[in-house]
Amino acid sequence: GEASDRYKRLLALYPTSKQAKDAALRQAACLAEESRWVQSAEALALVEKREDLNTGERLEAMARHGLALFELKDHSGAEAKFQQSLAFVESRKETEPLPGNFFVAMSQFYVAHIAHQRFRDLPLRLPQKQLATDLDTKAKSFLLANGKYVETIKLKNPTWATAAGYHVGTLYRELYDSMIAAPIPSEVNRGDSRVIYDLLLREQLRHLLGKAKDVLESNIKMAERIGVKNGWVERSTE
């Protein structure tokens, strides 16, 4: 709290100084590191109103603001902010190249992560007609989240590529878990029909588990190749 409070005092005392812009960004970052998400979001909203930000600074402010909203469980607001930051980068890529792509990859990752959360929250319900509809919706949601994680990996930022690789693996595992837990239609819940149903489902589930394993192993190999060691690589290994 001391660092963020010092930056806040500096801003109050010298709002027009050359250091004010940097202090505003650093204060918001400190608040995020302290998990003071409401204050961080408020500080970042003020930073975004500044007219003296360069492209990198404005992108950082938007991405950090999106993270604060995500942590506050405002997923629709967070998604809009991350999409705004990606659109901003796209509009500036010809005129002002970025010094790095950390906050671009961060924005893309959280767009994927929010899609992943929506996939996770989708129910599978009976009767059979409803179950068929729910499975179709869940499959489409799975493909959407998976595609967005792949877009993150393509950006090749070591931190966010390994985070995305880990979550693609968990995405497959969660699809497996949801199918295991899905209700069994009464039409197949007896005799020979149940045996055939179990055999067909088992083959599909084996494929999902195999895919999850392959993705996580690929994530570990990618990390070894580029020399990255972080929590996502450790979790992939586990």
C-alpha cells in the first residue's frame, strides 16, 4: 500500500509535472499487485482520459483496466475492454509499432479465458432433445475458446503462450469431465442400449484425454525450447 499511496500523493501535489503520467500508470499497477481491484479500475479509468499517453502506455492502461474488471467478475465489461485494446493496436500497427507484445498477448489471452469461462458454465440437461441442444452449444463454445487460445499462442509471447497452452489442455479435460457427468437419457439407460452407449462414449472420452495430454506435453516442449519457466509450465507438467 505504501508505494501506491506515494504515487497518489505525487499525482495530487504535481499533477502537471513530467513524472505525473508515469506515476499514474505505476500507481494503478501497484494497486493491481495489491489486489485492490476497485481502486485499480478507478485509477486506470483516469489514466485512459489522459491525452499524453503514447501507444504502448495506452495499451497497457486498457489491458490493466480489463484485468481489474475481470478480477471484479465483470466479464462482459472486461471482454469489451480487452477487445478495445486489441482494436486499438490494430488501428496503430502501421503508424506506431509497439516495443513488445506483452499487453497485446495478455488481452488476447483474457478474451480466450472469458470464452473458456462461458464454456465451463454451460449446462447439460435432460430430456434427450434438450441434451442434444446443450451438447451442440457446448461443443461450439469449446471450439470458440480453443480458437482464441490458439490465437494467443501464435503471438509467441512466452508468458501468455504458455498460459494459453496450459488452458487449452484444461479445456479438453473439462469437456471430458462434463461428458462424464452428463445425464444419461432414459431411452438408452437400459440393457443393450446402455452397453452400446457406454462403448461409444468411452471411445470419444479416450480421444479427449489423449488430446489434453498431447496439448500439455506440447506446451512443456515449447517452454523448454524458448527457455521459459513459470507456473503455467509447472502446472502443465503436473
